[in-house]
Amino acid sequence: MKVSKPQPLVDVVPAVRQLQWQLYLLALISLTAFVAAGPGAGLSALAGAGIAVIGQAYFAYRAFSHAGAASAKHIVQGFYRGEAGKFVLTALLFAAVFMGFKAVLPGWLFASFILEQLVAWIVPFTIRSTQP
């Protein structure tokens, strides 16, 4: 008799793919800002994009730590904890950048953060539309 292996309720692959796209964009934005407006802009863009990527990575870690769990309750708790932690972490990282990086260029910082957030919203739709 063959016993079937339980299937996870949540698939981690889309979250990993989203983080990959965010890392690609982080490099692209930082290099573009550096070339277009100098090292201050490049570092500011890197900081803004980095804040978004770090927050998303924390969310993915917390939200998908119970991906193989059979209990939907644990999965939902992981998502709530991940989102709350992402919010707090993002606020703390912005505070750290403004307190510790005196030459920050807010335009580049916020523009790169917003672009990274757009990737976090767009990539799941493109992944879903390309799956059978």
C-alpha cells in the first residue's frame, strides 16, 4: 500500500520568485541612481530599495515558515505576524536611515522604496497568469 505525501496548503515558490525580482530591481535602481545622479543618490536608492526587500524577506520568512503545516490556523498566524513584523521593521529601518545617513536624498530613497513595493504587488499577478 502506497501512502500519499500531504501537500502543503501554501506554495513558497511565488514568494521566492518575488524576492528574486525585488533583488534584481534593487541592483538596477541603485546602479541607475549612481550613474545618473552620483554616489549619494545611489546609496539613497540602495537604502530605500533595501528597506523594502528586507521587509518583504522578513514577511516571507514568517508567513511561509508554516507552509507545510496542515493547520490553516498556523498559516494565518504566520501571515499576520509576518505583516506586523514587516511594518515595524520598515518603520525602524526608515528611522535608522534618517538618523544615521545624514546625506540621504529623500527623493531617491522614497522612489526606490515605492518601486520595490510596486514589484511586490505586480509580480504575484504575473506569476499567477503564467501558471497553468
